[in-house]
Amino acid sequence: MKKLSELKLLQSIKTGKGLIKLIFSLRTIRRTEKVTDVKRTALTKKQRERVLEKTDAHCHICGIKLEPNDFHADHVKPHSAGGIHAENNYLPSCAICNKLRWHYSPEEIQVILKLGVWAKTKVLDESDLGVAIANHFVKHEMSLRQKRKGSANKKEV
Ligand SMILES: [Zn+2]
């Protein structure tokens, strides 16, 4: 019930400060409701095949085509939120989507998608804000690539 009121709150937000407060509030709820004692077990090969069949071998988030030996079985209800180890709690996803989805709550994912779609429109209209978002985002991505390159080089040594 608490989460439903948070969604209503999203619709009633009137200031940027309100949005920031909502995002912090959703994070706090996720962290306080975190379940740590659910046993993690791996899916069998047959179970993974059936999970992949659910979407005809496409990522359930972005829709990209997946290979049978290269996909993630994504918890629909996050493991950290008490999501159980059962086939009906899994959908196939690509590595990128699975990593970005992390263990955010559904409410957090909705806010993230809304923010992302809105930011994309700002980038496309090439407003000052859009250009700033684009520049900061690319800088951030380049920094991540450098870090990955750095850690890959360390492994080779
Ligand atoms: Zn994907």
C-alpha cells in the first residue's frame, strides 16, 4: 500500500525538490524492505531454455535478439525484494538491461524510464540543457569505458 501512494506522489510532484525527495524515498523503501535470506540457486539448462522461450529469445526489456548461450535470466520480482527461485519469476534479458535494471523496485524503474525518455527528448531538441545532458552523458560513458579498459589490462598482466 505504501508503494501505491508513492506512485500517486509521483503524479502530484510539483517541484524538482519533490522529485529528488521521491527518488530518495523510493530508495529508502527498497533498502528497508531488502530481503537477504532467500536462497540463490542456479536454473537448470532446461529451465533456462524455457525462460528464453517465453519471449521467443528476445530481451524482455529492450527486445534485442538473444543467443541461447548468452543471456541473463532476469528476476521479475528482484531477488533482493524476496523474488523466488521459480521459472515464473524469470524472464530473459540482455546483459546491459539486466545490469541497468539492477534490483530497483518497479516504482524506481518507472521514474528512471520517465526521466530517461524526457532527457532523450531534451537531447533531440538540442536545447542548452539537451546539449549539456549529451555532453555529460558521453563523458560519463567514456570514463566507464576507460575504467573497463584499465581493469581488462590489469587482468592481462
Ligand atoms: Zn536488453
